[in-house]
Amino acid sequence: MNQNIDWTRLIEFAGKFMETLDLDAEENLYKKELAFKLSAVRTELLAGDPAWHPHFIRALRTTNLVNYRTIGALDKLDEASSRDLQALLTTFWSGAPETEKLNALVAGLKELNSRELSDGIATGVGSVLLMAVDPTEFPPYRPEAVRQFWNIIGFDYKDAVRTPQGRYDAFLDVLDQLRSELAIAGLGDFDRLEAQGIMWTVMNADPKDEWASQDVVNFRKWRGDKAAAAELDLSTPAVTIAPQLEAAGRLILESGFRSAPSAVDGTTTTWTVENARELARRSELDVGPGTFMAKFERQLQGAGRGVILLAAELAYLQVLPLSNVGAQTKIARIEKILSWIEHDEVPLPPMLQEGLGAEGAFHGGVGFNIQVAEHMKWLSRLVEHVATQPMSLIEAALSDPWAYRDVTQSVPDDRPMIRYSVDYIAWPGYLPPVVKREHRTEIWHAFAGVIGGATGRSDNDEAAIAKDLHAIRLVQQGSSNEFVEWYSEPYLSQWRVGAEDSGQRAWLVRQSQAGTTMLHPWLEDGFVSTPAQHLGSPTPGSNLSQIQAAVNKGYQHIEYSERKLRAMEYHRFLSIMKVDDFVLTAFEDGLYLGVVTGEAHYVEDATSRLRRAVGWQKTPISNEDMPAPLPRLLAEQGSVVDLTEALSIITAWFGVEADPDNETEVVAHVPQIAVVPHLKKATPELARKLHVDQQHLQEVIRLLQTRQQIVFYGPPGTGKTFLGTAIAKFLAGEEHSDHVKTVQFHPSYAYEDFFEGYRPAKSQDGNVAFSLEAGPLRRIADEAASEGNRDKPYFLIIDEMNRGNLAKIFGELYYLLEYRNEGINLQYNPDKVFALPPNLFIIGTMNTSDRSIAMVDAAIRRRFAFIELHPQDGMISGLLERFLKANGKPTLRAELLNALNSEIEETNRDLMIGPSYFMKPHAETDEGLEEIWKYELLPLLEEQYFGRLNRDKVREKFGLAAMRRKAGADVGPVDLTLEPGVPGAGAGDATVGTRSESDETEA
């Protein structure tokens, strides 16, 4: 990784600092002390001492090497996450220290808390863990400081930072180069920890008083020290992200602002009041449903050349900077509009084509798609506004970014996202490609310190914020000549709380609120709301407990259960819902779909005080015959309901109308829809393996497909559990054998064991507390419902089902067994709605001799299909004969079984014996057969005939000798003859005769 780095200035300034620097006192000792403490934590962790976690947090808090928010995130973990952290650190700290372990560690830490543990920050945590093993070899890594250092020395780190290991290895490599340069300069021999201390000093310390004033100036200039905004030259442009597209967009804007001929055809003046008003008028025409482009074509039918050229230019500006729309789609969209010009073919000039072909500047999200029509209307208003301004103002706007921004901000009926986008295109070196207003203010708040503080007085002071953002860019850019990308590390995690969120979600917000129908104002004014009259003003992003406190204070007049529900809904609206989420509302027989385009905010309106901006589709979607799980989700209680489970359906609905072309190349990941998987058919191989007729197996699979819940019932030894498990594993597939889970019911089994309940657990501090733990049904249901698994079958085998108290075990889940498309509130999680995923199949077994299934209540009978496995009937009849024939064995065992079952009266059908007793390997010998009869079958029959036959009568009636006589057989189970006169050859007994060589071979 050696690069041609000029170390001259750094070594020069490092030498000046080292004249007065006490490296041990100021840098090394506290790091070594932390390493010592973490080494002790490592020993505790690997020894299984539960005290490791509080000691770990306490050690981290003693230094500034890990920021307090990250430490807080590692401290405040739930029980499951704490166990995950323990497993991560155990793996990382076991064995020799290796930087390649950082990749898995960082991935695991991000899963624990992506909000506070970005790639860079998690890599820093990993470096501190390595430091615990050997601080002189593995010094601490702080992403922002390291990146600043790399920028100053001119180290090209773009390829290095692709992985956590790459980041840290590059850091160590540069430190080694620094050590070498320090030694060459005669400043001393240093280890990596000392080199890191020198680097940190040069990057952060102030020059000493002894320095000459010019040295101080030169040093601060070289380091790119922070300056107050007033001291910065705001006329200096920052580095831009996409010069090619920016130049193409500027060409269209300059031509339009100056009322010059169009940049498209070079002859037609398009930016006129008349063209703008005509385009705006046509944009309001109701031409029926369809994609934006389909409707736009109908709206522009018969329009003049100037209007269509203007439409093409504005559509060009709207789509130009988007990185989530492919180049071919962009070009095709503009060429399509140009093709509507009658009697002429207008090509798109090469420079404009190249602009569309360049990589985009920002991701527009779904908001930019659904709002294309609104953006085009605002651009039409921009054209009309510009066309009415004096030329002196126009020239000022084209020569001064702040004057330009004033012009666009004064366009009526503001649409901030498209305005920020056009501002960026016109002045990319001054106005950044950040088009979400809340992002601009968050960045401004986070980084105002680098310019000596914000100059704006409030979040509404857009002019001051724009200048401050430019100043921040100049400072952060320094002398690196690199674009400052606030949407990447090391900046992202510093300003964006929850930057790595849980992905796009969908919400139902009911439009009938407090007796007021809100649909029409929502659609007309582009927002969604909830009344929140008494909520107070908790800030967006507040946690549930903070919002609950506000609800408890403001809503004392309602019951506590209702306050709890309100708090949950407001928390969803304020803090979980986010920009680019889908929102639905129902009205009469239709659903209206929109996309959230703004953050939560309060307004002075009693009917809709808490709002979010939304881009609505105006055409309703019929709510008849909606696919699962939407009917269930829409029926859930509450004003704000999470519909994310149906995100794939909603995404498809959104795409039908909102994709402007129906050809968007870059498509967001669409979650799987939950479906009942199509189960594969029984094969001849399966039938041969199980010795069951293929048609019988196919009938079972058909029942599973249609009912999803079946029960195998029958006497002992009929292979109920074996058959159910074998069929489940066949249907799941060999590669997914882990999709089959087994649980056994018994009299003490309860809901808390089967589904979920509170159980004692040891906390990190050694105390015992109760935690809500998932049982086997909850675990397999969650796994089946997770992304990536929803099209795969999962099976839960419930063995000995009728031995448990079914009503006690299933509880409210009875409902879900019958209504698979519905959800229900849970006993221990009343705020959660749970539904059995459609790809989860349940196979129960019931032993009819153990506890008659006549005792099973009608509720269970109605919810399961019951399949009898009986040795005399159906699929099990003749199974032993087929097994023996397939394995080349004599039929004696089958004859003995048939004789035994025929001796058991038909009235005792449930007491008959299944074939599995005789399919065991030791049943092939007389000793084995005798033991099966003596220790398994006769005790079972004695119990079943208790009170009717005494022990001797049972043995006389059902003993092995009696069954041999009844079967008319005088040979052993594997063609072994009985020796007459041998003692013990009485009822229930047999002895082994002599074998021929061929008999031995067969055995």
C-alpha cells in the first residue's frame, strides 16, 4: 500500500511539537492504562465471568477513545443483544489478535445498534479491543481524525476503506511509514502507539507560544484549521460531485433565465410566461389513470412546439441529478417528450445526453418519483416567475449564488425538494446536493462548530443556513480537493441519527379522526396528520417513554389503556415513520396511497396539529379482494397502524402509478410477500423409502396444502412421528432440514413453554430477573416470517399432542389456527399483533391408546385435519409386509403382528399394535423378538386389559408362543427353527436353532 506521500511538512511540524511534547504523559500512559483494564475484561469474558460487561463499560468511560453515545449503546442492550455482544467479543478476543476479525466484529456490532455503530465507529471499537491484547502493535483508530490525517498527507484511501480490515490495515501501514520517516529525520525510534500519539498531537494540538508567528500561520494553513464563517471567503467554490451533469443543467438554466433560444433545439425561445402558463394549465387536465408519462402525453396532445420543448427542458432538470434512475431511462424519458412535437424530429444534443449519462448526484428516493407532476408544476411557476423579473435581477442571479437562491425561493407555492435540486444544478460549488430540508438543518446543527458557530438564528433562516453549509463544506474540504459527501462516513454518523435505519416501512393512518373526515384536505394540501391536541410538543425522534410522559400529562381525562395506545401511535408518527415511507388511508371502498416527503412537525390547527408532508396518488385503489395479509392489517385497531408486513403489495401498487416511465432501471429491493408455498408432490422414491403407497402420501400433502394443520392419530407403533417428520423433511428439502422443528406436549406443558412467557434469567450484573422468552412456536413463526424465508415451507411437529392440556397450551392461538389470515393481540405482548405465517405448517401426532382422541375438544378437531394411521386400515395396512419384502426378509414378523391384532377385539381398535415394533434391527433374531414381546408388548397389553384379564390370562392370550400357533408358523423371524424340547420354549418364549451358512449370510 506504499504511495508517494510527501512527509516533509508533517515531519517539520512534528519536530516542533516534540521539542516540548511529553509523549508518555500526554498520549501513551492513558491508552496503556485502558489496554490494561480491557485485558482484565478479556480474561473475565473468556472465563465466563458475568462481571465482564459492567467492567467493560466502566473501562471505556475512563477515556475519550470511544464516544459516549457509542458506549451508551453498548451499555443499554437487552438480554438477547447482550448475549450477542458477548458472543461477538468472545470470538474476537479468542486466539491471536488478527485484523481480519474486524470484518465480522463490525458487521455484528452494526446489527446490535446500527444507529450508533456505523462502519467507521465500529472499526474504532474493534481497534480498542485489539489494543487490549497489544497496545504498541494495535493503537486506537478514530475515523474522523484518521481521515483528516490522510487528507492532509495526500494518502489515497478510497480503496482501503471498503472493509473494516482495510481501514485499519491502511491506518497501520501509514503509521509504519510515519515511524520510518521520523527515524530518518533523526527524531527517534517509535512504536505504533507512539506514532499514533505524534499523529494525534499534530492533528489536534495548538502551536506552542515559543513558535514563530509565521510558523503558526503556516502550520494552521497546512492543517486546514477551522475558521469562523466570517473569516472564510464564501466566494470560493467548493469541489462538486458531478461536473458533467452540472454543466448540462446549467446550460438549460442559463438559456432559460436569459430568454435565449432553447438549449435543446437552439432556435425556439421556451422560457416565456405564455408557455409556462399553458404548460401549467395542461398539467391540471384530468386525462384518466396511468403513469405520469402516459398522462403527460395525453395532457400535451396538440400543444405547440414551445410548450413541448419547455416540458422537455423541465423534465430534464427534474430527473438530471437523480442517482436512482438509470441513464438510459433518463434519456428515453426526455426523447419521448421531444417525440410529441408534431411534424419535426428534435434530437437531444450530445452535451445534454452526456449530462444524463453521467452518474447522478443524489438519491431522490420514492418521493421524487411520486412527486414528478408536482415538481413539473413548480418548475412551470419558476419559469413564469423568472420571465417576469428585470434583466438586472436575472444577471445578478446568474453571477451570484445567493441572489439566485433568492429568486428561486420567491417562486409561489414552494416545493423545497425540487427547489434545492435546481439550486444545486445552477450553483453546485455553493449550494450542495442535499434536497431534504430536515437533512440540511441536521447537517447544519452537527457541523456549525467547525465554522465557529451557526450564523442563522433559527431553523427557518434558510439564507443563513445555505451560507453556513457552504462554509462548512469549505472547512471540511480543506486542501484535499475532494467533494465533501455528508452521506458517507466519517460524516454520516455525526449528523444523521439512525443513518442506517430498518428500511422502508408502510403505514395506515386513518383519515376519520375525532369525528372529522380528513381525506380531502390531506389530498389537496399534501399532508397526513393526527390531531394531537393535548400532546404538547415532544420532538421528532423522541423515544416511547418520553412520548408516554407527554401523553400522560396532556390526556389525563382518558383511561390509562387508551393513553398507552395513544402514546404508541404518536411514537410511530413522530419517531418511527420517516421520509420515503408509504402511507395509506381508507375511504369508502378505496385506499389512497402516498409517500411521506417531510419530517413530523406541529401546526396551529386543532384537527390536524401533528403533520407530515405526503405526496399522494389521487386515484384510489379498490379494497375488494385484497391479498393477504392486508385485510388483517387494515382491520387492526388504532389510528396509526404498521403495514410493513404488506410492503411488497404496497410497493407494487405504488409502482403502477408512480413510476413515470414504467422503465425505471434502479429498483429498490421489494420484500417477499408471505404466501402459502406450493408443496411438491410425493415421489416414488419417497414412497419406497417409507413403504407407503404414493397416492396415500400425496393425499397427506394435499391436506397440508389446503388445511396447513394435520394430526396423525393411531395406536402405538404406527410410525406417526416418524412419518410426519419424514414428510416434513421431504417437503422442506434436504438443504432446509433446519426448517423442521419438533416439540413434545405433556401434562405440565403450558402456553409459556410453547409460545412465550416470562422466565427467570441472569442479568449482566449477576441479579436474577424475569425476561420475556420465546417458545418453539414463536421462534419458528418468526423465522418463517422473516425476509428471505416467506416463500419456503416451515414445519412444526407436535408429538404426543393429546397428552397436553390443549386449551391451556394454545390459549388465544386457537383463533389463529382457524383464521390464518388474521392477527391477534398477545397475552404477554398486548401491544403486538401476531399472526401465524402462511408458510408454517403444523403436524401433530396423537396416540389413541395413551389418551383417547375422543377426549380432544371440538375446537381442535375443527382446526386440524385428522388422518388415522391404523395397522389394519389405510396407508399403514400392510406396511410391515412391504418393509420385509423390500429388505428380503421372511414374512413371519408380519404374520405375528396380524395374528396379534386379530386377537385384540375390534372393539379395542385403539389398542392394536403398529408395525414399528417389528421393524427394529433386533427384531430379526429370536432373542430380540422375545424381548420385544416380553418388555414392550405384553406390559402394554396388561395395562390396556387391566381389570378385564389378569396377567397370566394376558400372557396366555397374547404371548409369543400363542401368536406363533395362531400364525401357523414354526420358523424364526429370519428363518430360524425352534428346537423342540429346549427348556423355556413355552408361551412367550423362543430359542435360537442352528443356522445354515446361507441363513447367516441372509441375517
